[in-house]
Amino acid sequence: MEELKNTAPILHVSHLKKSFDDVAVLKDISFDLNAGEVLSIIGPSGSGKSTLLRCLTQLETFEAGEVCIDGKDMVIPGVKTKNGVKYAPAKTLREIRLSTGLVFQNFNLFPHLTVLQNLTLAPIRVLEKNREEARDLARELLKRMGLENKEKAYPCELSGGQQQRVSIARALAMNPKILFFDEPTSALDPELTGEVLKIIKGLTELQMTMVIVTHEMAFARDVADKVLFMDGGVIVEQGTPEYVFGKSENDRLNAFLSRFA
Ligand code: ADP
Ligand code: MG
């Protein structure tokens, strides 16, 4: 008998548009990502990369388009309101939000909580896990991050690289279906960048679906199944790493890449 395969993408973005005070920042963004795949997003500063991640993780609203994450529609397809799209009911939005995680450039750890508390707070409060279960998972994740002896430390006692590894562990503790990274190494000294990139690369072995905005071009190429190049609020090119970093003849893309050569 033929096996039925679920081939629907885990992330589907279609004609997404977003503006701030009448300034269009995302102009018509469409792409798909399959479960277990890694997408790198590259592009100059101001091109809309962070805004895109913020729309997909519900930190910003958008006015047009469709977003479907893990089979759930963020906005009701085909329904328009005077503000643009009609968002799904709160319960659906919460489910979608819980299936995504975001790792920020500046770590955003809770400064007054220990590493362990940073990792267990949301699993206990939001997922209603019991304390022991949350702590066991947190310890397992800290071990994976090479931070098993840091659980009692406060964020200010850690290096930037260690803080970023804690924030990755904190995101993983919520068991997201898709993990988004917004320039995860941009705030780090060059010697600390490698340790964080190694951890992210390691997550590909767990078949973690990831969307990574980065200026580390060698990493973006190496880690990705698919690459988007954004400029001026549009996707100028998308394709395999081999295509985007080698075979594309797009002038804007090649001008951008030449800055890193
Ligand atoms: P990137 O992450 O690619 O550098 P951003 O998404 O941060 O780009 O920004 C895209 C554009 O949107 C920029 O012109 C930026 O100034 C503008 N922008 C971002 N956030 C806001 C905001 N909250 N209010 C007004 N304009 C914003
Ligand atoms: Mg940004």
C-alpha cells in the first residue's frame, strides 16, 4: 500500500505586507518552509528581516497576507477588516505562538533570575509543567549547551556567548516547532560567535526547524537548506545555498555578498 505523506509546509507565508505609519516595510513576502528544514535570511540592515520575524512570532501585527504555522492559520483567509486582516481567535493565536520560539540578538534573559529559573519559568507558568519536570528538562538542555555548572549563575555573571546559549536553551525548553533567531551572534565578540553557531548547527541534528537571520555568511550557507535574500522589504532572491551564494546573477544580491568577500 502506498504511504500517505504529509507534505504541507510547517511554515507558509503568502503575500505578507506590513507598514509602520504608512511606510511599507514588508511589501509582498511569500515563502514556505518544510518541517526539519533550516532557512537562512540575509540582507542589508533595514530590509525588514526583524520585522518579518516579529510578525511571524506575533510581536507585531501585519495588514495583509496569510501565515500558516503547523497547519494553523494566523489570520482568517479571505476575510478583510478596515485594519486589514482578521486575526484568528485568541486561543488559536496562543497555540500558534506556543509553537514558535524566538532568540534575540541581545539575549533578553531575565536579569533577576538564575539560569535555571530563566529556563523553568515559562514551562511552569505557561505550560503548567511541575517544578521537577521543568527542572529536569532545563538541566538536560543546559548540558547540551555545555553549561551544566552554570544553573545557579545570574545572567550578568556569564559571558555573552554563555548568555546566548542560555537563551537558546530557554527557547528550547518550550518545545517549539519552529525556532526563529534574529542575528543571534551580532552582539558577541568574534571569539564568542563560534560557540553559539556551533550550538545552532548542533540543533540541525535534532531536525529542529529553524529560521535564522544572520550576517555570518559562511554559516548561513553551511547551515541552510534554503536561503532568502531580502532588500527593501521584498524577497529579491530565494533558493538553495548553492544558488543564492554562487549561481544567482542578481545584481543586488551579488553587490550585497561582495561586501563580505
Ligand atoms: P532589519 O532587521 O532587516 O535590519 P527591520 O525589520 O528592523 O530591518 O526594519 C525595517 C524597516 O522598518 C526600517 O526602515 C526600520 O526603521 C523600520 N522599523 C522597524 N521597526 C519599526 C517601528 N517599531 N516603528 C517604525 N519603523 C520601524
Ligand atoms: Mg534586524
